[in-house]
Amino acid sequence: MNISKQDFEEKVINNKEECIVDFYAEWCGPCQMMMPVMEKVAEEHTVYKVNTDDETDLALSFGIMSIPCFIVFKDGKVYKRHVGMASKSEIDELFN
């Protein structure tokens, strides 16, 4: 589910459930290659997507310098992050 800066606080920061936010861009080849992996992750975890081209301020506020970048939030706070491509098991490990 794509979210914007307006949705982010409600869906991620104020949400006490864990989730992962996928910072991506349409033109990013590795981001596109991660789509099937993230669809599998979404079967077990809440996944939100943030298009860094559309939500530059949001990306900057989390120090996104390279994409894809995956950030797991727990209790509304950054728990772990991973930059670059990853397998489903590597993404699942971010929740532990």
C-alpha cells in the first residue's frame, strides 16, 4: 500500500503494530526486482510503500540516501533498516 507524508503519521508512527516501509522509486531497477519479494513479505507483515520521488521530504526525514531502503517500525519507532536488495528471509530477519 502506497502512503504519503499525510498518511505516514497515522499508519506508521501512531500505529503500535510492527510494519515495514519500502522506500522506492519507479525508475529504480532493484526496487522493481524487490516487488515480488515484498508481496511475499506482505502475506505475513504490514508493508507500506513510499515513492521517494513523490515524497522527498519524508525520505529525507529518514535519511534515505539509497534505494530500495526497508525500515521496520515497532511501536512507531525505527527498529531496523536494510538498504539494497534482499531475500525474503533477510527481510523477515529485520523483524527479529
